[in-house]
Amino acid sequence: MYPAKFDYLAPESLDETLSILADRGDEVKILAGGQSLIPMMKLRFATPPTLLDINRIPGLDGLTRTNGTLSIGALVRHNDVVKSDVAKANHTVVSAAPWIADPIVRNLGTLAGSLAHHDPEGDWASVMLACDGKVVLTSSTGERVVPITEFLVDMFSTSCQPNEMVTEVRVKAHSDRGGGNYQKLERKVGDYATVGVATCLELADDGTVAGAGIALTSVYAFNLKVTEAESLLKGETPSEELFKEAARVASQACDPASDSRGSADYKRHIVDIYTQRGLAESLAIAQGGQS
Amino acid sequence: MNVTVTINGTERSADVEPRLLLVDFIRSNLGLTGTHIGCDTTSCGVCTVLLDGTPVKTCTVFAVQANGRSITTVEGLKQNGELSAMQTAFHEEHGLQCGFCTPAMMLVGTALLEENPDPTEDEVRWAISGNLCRCTGYMNIVKAIQAAAQSAKEGASV
């Protein structure tokens, strides 16, 4: 399979890249890891006139923690996250990373590119929805920081404008009273999730839930943030019963399709079980005082 | 576009269309057919080579992306004209049946030992989980990579 013809540009500076985007961003697709884009081009689902390879731009591969924020540059590969000590600042992120695609695809594919591609069954969007991640969009006129809920518009579409590119993804580091987790059921390594559940918890000093995030993968038309289950947890004392109730709400909120990966009932059941497990694991980390 | 790579230690150039896939550049332009084409959809991993030492699936990389970079294919594994420890181990442990996935398996094994010289069975299985073998059931592939790790500890070069 071969893509349609395209012009290839590999600028060596961000300024040059942004000026190309300002000039003709509407005919450009940005190439980071290419592990979703190139397959789509080979199938000719994507036929960009120009491919803008950002891999030769220095400074986009930073994975850093500043105060309470984890910053993930546009060229941070999934495997960089797997291997990073810094990324452990967010337990949900570090727990999801080894579940993305397969080990070889993880060497090239990027977290930021995965969000920008916005496959509605991608794993990272659920992680970012559970953890209230933010996306930094940069253009020649400046940058704006967009909450993930505003960044993800519809399947394969985001609020990134033609003159902008994703330069960074930001997510809060967990405190020493926080925890998080990603549970994924997949038929085989590299497959889409049959079901994925991202959870994120922060406890107050008195042990009650100060903040909670739950988001689901592959069981709705898009990555589903279950706000009703999140607010049900807030202010409450964590318990098995409380988590069961949140999981029940999550399993009711989703709307999985019956397909080759399983029946809708089966997936709904897995959402219930995985939400309970994810919350229990997040709580164990939060109470264990890991940071 | 002109693409220049250092492949198995030798600099090679060719003028290519931007849409040429790296696997076809290696096989057709450079004539190194040890890198195979399998699924052509980023799944099977038989087209894996080491790009600056890191395994990548060359059906999902354009040749132009490799410009100026260093590539190792199965043809580059031998050390001073002799089989490397990894190649020897695949031979001795019979880590193959039809041989189609073998170049990629050996390259992934080589990259693994570079990073983790003494992997557990689980770590080996994890490392090769992006590579399909439709013959062996993986038993002897895992054994071979572990045997290579053992012989590297005893001084052989991987």
C-alpha cells in the first residue's frame, strides 16, 4: 500500500515550522511518530498535500516536572514515558504507557501526536480526561493552553487550528496523597482496547476524596469522562461500597457496541469491574504515600 | 529527494520520492533483502530494523525520515565476519522454523540485550511482543535470546 504523493518538509526550527503553518497550514499534516498517520496515508484515508516532519526540531522532546506539573513535549515517545522516572509523577500516565500499541510502535509513536490524531478509541485521551490534562497549542502569533475537554472535538478532530501545532501536553503530578491507574483489556498486544478505564484520585488531609477522575476507552462513541461518577466520589470517605457505586454509574454511562471484541453486556461488566479495580489501586497508591 | 543513510556501517545514498517507505528503500534501492515485508500494516514486525539502535517498523517510516541516520539490518549483525552471539544462539537453540520473522527477532533481541543484558523470560516475551511468529509458538525464540544473553555474559559479542 502506498500513500498518495506529497511534499515533504523537515524544518529544523520551531519558528520555521510555525511560519509554514501560518502560510499554508490547511494543506499540511504534521508528522511526529507517524504510527497512526502513516497507516492512514497508506490506506489513503489521509492524503495531505504536504507532510511537515517535526522530528528535526530541537527542544520538543522534553519530559519534565515543574512544581506540580508534568510537561510532555510533542516528540516524547510512548517508550520515553515508559522508561522515565519523571513521568512517575503522574500514576495514571505511567500506568497507561506500557499498554500503548506494542514495544516497537512505542519507540516512535508520541503521546502528543496520539492526542492530536484523536482516534476515538485511543488510550491517552482517557488518561488526560481522568487527570484533567491540558494541551499547549503554538502558532506564529503565540500559544494557548486548552483543557483536554475543549481540545477533543470529535473523532479524528480537535480544536487545533491549521496555523497551530501541539507543542506540549501538561498534566498534574499526583501529590503524595494522590494515585492513579489505567486498566486495559486487549485481545492481544497492539490491539485497540476492548475496554480501558483511567482513574485518578487525590485525597484530602482527612482522608476523604478531594478530587477524582474517571474516563473510559472503547465503550462509547468517544473517550468518555464519567463526570457523574467523579462527583459522586468527591468529599466522600473512600470505601469498597463507594467505589462499587461509582463503578455502577460508569457502567451505566457507557454505551459499548457488540463486536468481535465482545458483547455490549460483557464490556459493560468489564467497565464495572475495572473501575472498581482502578479506584482501589489508585487509593492504595494514595494511601501508600508514593509520589 | 536525496536520502543518505549509514547502513550496517556503510554510507549509501539514493534519490527517492518522499512517499517511499523505508522497507522498500532498504530492499529495492539498497538491495538488502534480509528485511522482510509481512503485514504492511504495523502489526507483524517482520520489517523491523534498528534506526540509531532503536527497533522501528520500516513499513511505517518513510525513507526520507531516515536521512542522515544510522540503520542496522540483519545483514549488519555479524561481527568480524562471524555470526554474532544472537545469531549463533538462534542457530543452536533452533529459534526459528520458516525463518521469515527471524531477522526482526534477532534485531529486537540484540537491542534488548544492549539495554538489559540479563533479561528474565517475561522481559524477553515483553520485548518481542510487537513481533509475530506464526510457526514456533515462541518457545525457542525466547530460549535463543536468553542463550545469547548467557553467552554475552561469558564474553561473546551480541
